[in-house]
Amino acid sequence: MDSWTLALVASAVALVGVAAVVAVAVRANGRLTLRSLAVPAAVLALASVAASLPVEGLARSSRTFAVVHLAYLLFGIAVPAVAVAVLVAAAVRGATWPVWAVSAVLLLPAPVSWYATHIVPFRLGVERAEVQLPAERSGSDPIRVGVLADLQTTRITSYEEEAVTKLLSLQPDVILLPGDLFQGSDAQFRAQLPAFRRLLGRLDAPGGVYAVRGDTDQGDKLDLLVEGTSIEILDYRVVDVEIGDRRVRIGGNALLWANPPAVKSRQELLAGSAGTVRILLSHRPDVALLLPRDSGVDLTVAGHTHGGQVALPLLGPVMTFSSVSRSVARGGRHDVNGNELFVSSGVGMARLDAPQVRLGTRPAVGLVTLR
């Protein structure tokens, strides 16, 4: 079930609920009460459950996205629509105070949904973190690591341009891209390829710009996106660069983190001299769970979780699709078994069947300073 089907289902549910409420209002003798609204409320609830049944045949991640998208449309659009109908009917027929109170509460998801759809996804910030290196890897100047994660868009707009501009303004010594640059149809990819190359071609840093593949970068998409730019793909590869007065070794871990190429590349990353700064770039933060305690990797940079994309008070991220803890998936710098991990909240949002919203977690470019 795609997002358009979900939208139609949610709209149908809203219409059923509104029609039921209006019917009750027209036929009611006297004022509306919560009891008189029990039947239309039950119709709405049953229709919501029935609407979620078709998604059971999908893959787990797609099914989860579809159910969440449906819930978003129902609570953000359908339920407030029913609340409006109840308030109109109450104004015509009169209502007991509990009806007014419940209807007012049911209106609240509408502004929250609007805020999550049209405001938060574009409130681009900067996630900053600092990591203290061991004495044997100290130097005269800090190393500034810029992070541009999960651009995950179907087209280049002023927002994506702003993200690159903001990152470059931080003057990073090296730029890392943990994958998921594009997510859309093949037709959209072909149409936007020149614009993507122009955007990515702006990325430049003294120590280089490096990327690994993510979930949406399958096939040759990433290769085509970075063609003609200075970006180097580090899938299961290691490079050595000089940044200031220090030698930095950067290893890339693409989508898989436990297969032989991934294990071999991490071993190569750790093979550097004691004075070499070691950075591991991975799409998913799960790779940090496989590093030995106090492994010698100075920093692991990952994306993938979007900070949960929707994070609730006390609960944290609603979904992470990762084995790291919710607090880690929430984003920022963390110590995982004695290893420094930076998880970027990312710039974009999951698309296709997923609701394109952010709430409780702003998009951001990252800057990690190694001292």
C-alpha cells in the first residue's frame, strides 16, 4: 500500500466519521452527548483497523512505514475533521460540556501535524561534538570532521543547497557522507542527476570528501551521483590523508557491517601506527556494536536513524531500524563500549511509504572536532 492509497483510505475514513456525526446531529432530539456519539466513534475506530489490514502483506520495514503513515493521516487529518464536524453539530443542536471538551482535544493533532510536516523538517541546525584523542595522537591543531548524512531527497531544492552551504561555512578539514543521498523513482533519479552532481560538486575539504552507500544507494546510483565530483566512495576501503600535522586513516563500511569485506576493512583501519588518527565511516551505527572494547578507532561516524525522525518525550525515537539503543539512535556523540560514535540526525526524511514528517528531532549537518 503506497502513500497515495493511504491518503485515500484516511480521507474515506474521515468522510465516514463526518457523515456519521452529521447524521447523529440531524436526528438527535436535544443536545449531543458522548453517548449519542458512541456509534459514529465506533464506526471510525473499526474503519481505522480495517484500513491497516492490507499492509500485512508487505515487507517488515515497508509495513511499519505504511502503518505509521496511516496513523499519521488518521490522527492528523481524519480525527480533527471529525472533531470539526462535532463542533459544528454542537453549535447547531447544542451539546453537553464533555462533548465540547473532547472535541477540542481531538483538534490538537491538526496543528501538531502541520508543524511536523511544514516547519520542523526545514529547521536545519548544526550538531556539534568534541572528542579528545589519546596523547599519542595529539597535534597542534584540531581536526574538524564535517558530516552530511541522509540527504534522502527526490530533488534538489534551496533546502539541500542550504545544507551544503551551512556545512561548508563550518570549514571542515574532511567531509564524510554516510549514505542515503537519493530516494525516489528511476525517472526522478534521471531527471535530477545533473542537479545532484552540481550540488555534490560544491563539497570540498583539505582532507577530502568521502562517502559510503546506504539503504537507498543500491546499484550504481551512488557512483552516478558522485561522477565528476571530488567525492571518493569508501565502500570497504581505507585511505590515508594528511590533515595539519597529523596522519588520518579513514575506513569505509557500507550497508553491511558483519560480512568479510567489512571485517577486513576494519582490520586494515586498525593496522595503522599508534600516532595515526582512525575514523570509521558507516551508514548504520550498528557497526559500533562489533568493535572491540577500546578498539583504537577514534571516531565512528554514521547516519541512518534520522534521530528517529519522530521522537516523543520520555519514549524517544518511535522507530530506529537499528540495534543500537534508543538514546544512541537519537543522535549525537556517544560512548559505545569505550568507542566514540557520532550518529547524525541527518538532513532529509524517509520517503515512499513513510510519512514525510519530523517531530522532536530537527534535521542537521554535523561537525565533530577531534582534539
